[in-house]
Amino acid sequence: MTSPDARTLALPAAPPLSAALADLVVARVPGLSLDAAFYTSPAVFDMDITHVFARHWIFVATDAQIPEPGDYLTIEVGAYSVILLRDDETELSALHNVCRHRGARILNDPSGEVGNLVCGYHHWTYGSDGALLHADSQPADFDKTAFGLRKVAVRSVGGLIFICLATDPPEDFDSYAARVTPYLAPHALGRTKVAAQVDLVEHGNWKLVMENNRECYHCDGHPELSCSLFPTYGYDPDSLPPRLHPAYDRYLAAEADLQRLSEAHGLPYAQIQELREPDTAFRIQREPLDGAGESFSADGTLMCRKLLGELAEPRLGRLSMHLQPNAWFHLLSDHAVTFSVLPLAPDRTLLRTTWLVHEDAVEGVDYDVEALKLVWERTNAQDGTFVQRAQLGVSNPAYQPGPYAPNEYQVEDFCSWYINTLRAGSGMEQLP
């Protein structure tokens, strides 16, 4: 009894869009928010999993979450379940959480420690590399080597873990990794530990969660964040509202100071912005913070006394990065915050926020975990309310797509990238 080796098994090809969904994609008007069906339709949700989340590299975890051999996480992406595992040689493995016997799920907890992977149904046993080690009561010609767990592409970039469910992952990820690694490396995320992690289920479509993050038009609704984040983010300096002129003057002074410090310490800071690239689209830049310019706090001062890596200068603002379709990050001198977005249903989305500190930082001595979480935990809750209101609005028959403001250009970039991803999945011509 033989079967193709697990490493050669291709996932089924993504089905083309239905005529109705293809018409919806073609009809999208640039510069306007998406049609309601993109946020409410179960068919669109399934399409998003198939053509977006199962095709692109997505951020799912950090090295700090599975630091030791045997540590594992299970990641849910639509109907997919993936085991993320640190093997005996501390290498990363990613495996489909589906037994090769009759398909039972193997690991059922969100995280833990494990040696061999044993299916609880008929006890087929796999190594940490997915190889089938034991299958009871099989015929004499049974070939164990042909029934290993199906592998998932996995990469760690500067301590951030990405997976790709596609049989042939986008090749431009190597270029992305090479360009962002010099920005990430000084923060040494591989030498951090998890100070806190909070899962928030937002009652809105995943695209509304991402769109909300891509603009600061609404940032007046974030009083805790506004203490340290300049409210001028995304604005064209020539069209700033008068109320933001003082903040912009502070920003310019802080930016000049940050660039001077970055150059003195050999830290890259220039913006790379490629938000409409066909596969791995991203933005990264080191940007100043208001106040003391050190961290996300009421006065901009440090939240953790132990700086990341070998950093010796606290006034490094925020290294900000976001990646289509599901992640954004803030790396500071004293801690890092990662955000992962995973769709649960057309109107429900998991936002997972993780706070990382130096591996030697001591809770209660170097940092207070509640103080560390405060800004983003409250900001996420506020955003959750905004997203829920947006979901209620787009579900209303009276909704019509509305125009994006100039300072919402990154929302338009996200929507254009998304629509082009769907067009690519069906062989349509790409939009500019």
C-alpha cells in the first residue's frame, strides 16, 4: 500500500471565483470603500480564505512563543489547522493538523509541549518532522514513509514567524525578509520573552479590522495612544488641519532628532513602502514618538528598564511595520508589540496582541505588565467598538460605498491589493 510522499502532495487548486463574485470584484470603484458583500457575504469569506489567506505568507507567532524543543502552537486559519512546532534541534516545523489515517485532528489545545505527535483516535504516531513512526495493524506492504503529515511552509524573520499554506509560496518573500531583517535585527526579538498576550474577538469582518489599522483619521478616539503617537500620521503636510500644526512642528523636530540618533547607532530608518505589490506587500519605517520619544506611555518614557538586544539608546521611537494581509508591528527600544489578524467568520475576527520584553527583564522589577499592556489593550478595545459599528453599518441595506480621505491612502492601498489578489486568483487583469 503506497501513496505519494507527504512532501509532494499539493493542496487542491483554488477554484475560480463564481460569476457573481467575479462581477463584484470587477465592479469595485477605486477610492471608495468596498461593496457591502465584501464584508458580509459567507461566499466572499470563503473566497478570502482560499484566495488570500491560503495563498500568501501570513504572520502567526513569534519565536518567543515556542522557544524550547517540544513547544507547539496550533493556528486556525478558516477551516485549516496548523501545528507550529519546535523540534529537538530547535528548528521550526509547520504541519497540517490532520492525521493521514482518517483525518482526525491530532493536537487540540492552542499550545503546549509534546514529544511525538500521537493521534488520539487510532494512535498513529508521528515525529516532530511529521514522519510517520508507528501505525498499528497495517498490511505487510504498508509504507510508513508515504504517510507523513503534510508540511506547511514556515519562515522566521527576525524572530517573527510566518506560514504559507500554498503549495508554491510567493517567491518574493525572500526579498521582503532580506530588506526588513536589518531593521528588525537590533531589537533581537529572538532574545525576548512573552510578557503578555491578549486575544480579542472583534465583531466585524477581518478587512474592517485591517482598514481600521491602516489610518489615523479616527485617532482622536484613542486618548491613551494619542499621548505618544503623533496625530499627524498619514496626513499630507500641505493639507494638515490647523489644529494639527503644533503637533506637526513637534513631529519635525522629533524626526530630525531620531534620524540623528539612528545614524549614530547604525540603525536603518528610511521608509520602504510597497503596499500594492502583487504578493508580499509591506511598509516599514522608524518613526518618532511624541513626548520623551521612548515608548508607548503617558509621557513617552520607558515602560521597561531593560532595553531590547544590545540597544543603549532609549529614544528610538517606534519601528513600525505592517504586512498585507494580516499583521502589524511596533518595535521600541524597551519592548515590542505584535498584532496578528485571523478571520473567524464573515462578521468575527481574532486580533492577537503579544507584548515582548528582553529575555532577562524581570516582571515587577524591570516592568509592570499591566502598565505595559495599558495603551494597546485600551486602544484595541476602542478599535473593536469602531469595527463593530462599521460592521453594523455595512450590513444595513442603506449602506453605499463612501470616499476615502487623502490621509486614508493606506486603506485604499490595502483594498487595491486585496482586489488585485482576488483578480489574480481568477486570472483577471491586474488593476494599477
